Amino acid sequence: MEAHLRRLERGLADARDAFSAIRALIERTDRIEHRENPTMTAAPSTSAARTTLSSAGLAAALDSVRFAAGTGGELPMLAGVLFDLDGGDLHLVATDRYRMAVARMVADWHEGPAVRITVPAALTDAMRALLGDDGPARLTVEGDEVTLEAGGRRAGGTGLGRDFPDYRRLTRLPAGRRVTVDVPVLRDAVENGPVREGEVRESGGERFDLTVLALAADGTLTVTGETAPGPGHVAVNRAFLLQALSATGSDRLVLELGGPTSPLAVRRPDDEHSFSLLMPVRLDG
């Protein structure tokens, strides 16, 4: 048993190392990466990038990632949503280091260079308020300025001006076992099922509730109250899981579980490019 727990702890350390790449990328200079991968730099572009998107599609994409944005503090570059536009593909990304959400959509029309800009949370919310069910949305990024026009209204401002973590590194984690879930049923099980007390969060010093998911060999997913972790178990922040389930607006989702030491992925069944990742929490005892 002790040897098994040591293996789990080593595996959890590996998973945490993957997520700690975010902090490492923030705290260290990335001059080498800038030379090798110009699209990852936050330096202003010399010409404007303009794109036209579905207003409803952009609204849905923003809703699916906004919940995961950080609040600033020691990591101000996380207090917003990354707009990563390249060749007509727009990736929206948000993370607070404990979870990450990614959404992708394809532009109806695009011109200009590849650009990356982190839009502050308040400006992101103002943009979202412009978006309705019909009509196009026109996004313009020029230097460190971003503007969205939709429905005859406009919201714009300055990006955070800081480098956002390389989210692509966290999309290459090993695949786990997948199970399709009925979201209302799972939400009810999480809200009313067993809850465990988690560790103290780094910021704020408050404890948070944990939900432990167990995936049986026959593909059955349950919320378990077992006191010891098993190979098919993963424990995550209960509130974060509920937010991830609600953010997509879908009644069917795919959960990908890699075990107690691997992040939990919440995916849309119809879109491999849009998902959330939740960091696992170690179960003691």
C-alpha cells in the first residue's frame, strides 16, 4: 500500500509539473521562444488583423472559457481571455493555473497577420454584451488595441500587454478513458453527492470542497464517497467542476479521466478543439 501511494504521489507530481509550466512561462524570460515561435510573442504587430465571426458563435465561445479566467493579483496576465488569431482560426483561452478552458472557432472572413492579445476581463465582458443571436461580429487587433463591433455597437480597449502562457503545451497531455455523461444527471450527483474537504487554496487561504469521480471498468461514472483513492478515481474542486459543466451550455459532454494524478478533461462531443482541464487534487488518507 505504501509503495502504491508513493507511485500515486510521483504521478501527481508529474501532472502538477505540467500545469506548473504556466508559472514557469510567466516568471522566466522567453526570449528564446520568441525567436523560435514568433506567434507566441506579445509584441505589437505592425499591421492590423481583421476578422468577421458569427456573433452567436463568438458568444458561445466566450461563455465556454470566461469562467476559467484568473483575477489578477500576482499574475495579472491571467486576468483576461487570450484571443489567438491565426489564419482565420480563433482560439480563446482562459486559465487561473488550477483550470484552463479553450474554445476554437473559424472566422467567416479574415485578413492580416497572426496576432495574440490578452483581453482584460472587464473588456471581455463588454464585448460579450454586444453579441446577439444574429449577424456578424467584426474583430480588429492592431498593436495592443482590440475592437469588437456587433449590432451597431462597439467595444474596444487595450490588451494586458503581457505574455500569456503557452496553452498548447497543456493540450498534449496523455489521453485518458472517456465517458459520455448526461450533464443534468451528473450535475445533480455532484451537487447532492458525497463531498470531501480539500486542501487550503494558495490564494485566500480558504478550504474548498472536493468531488471524487470514480470510473468503473464497465464505463459507469459515479460520485463516490470512498475514503481511499483508486486507480479509476480523480478528485477535483467541486465548484470548478460545476462551472465547467455549465459553461458549455450542452446537455451531453465527454469526460476524460486519466486517473488520480491526471487532469480531468471536460469536452464537447462534437468539437475536439473546445474543452476544459481541471487540476486533480491529491486525496490523503
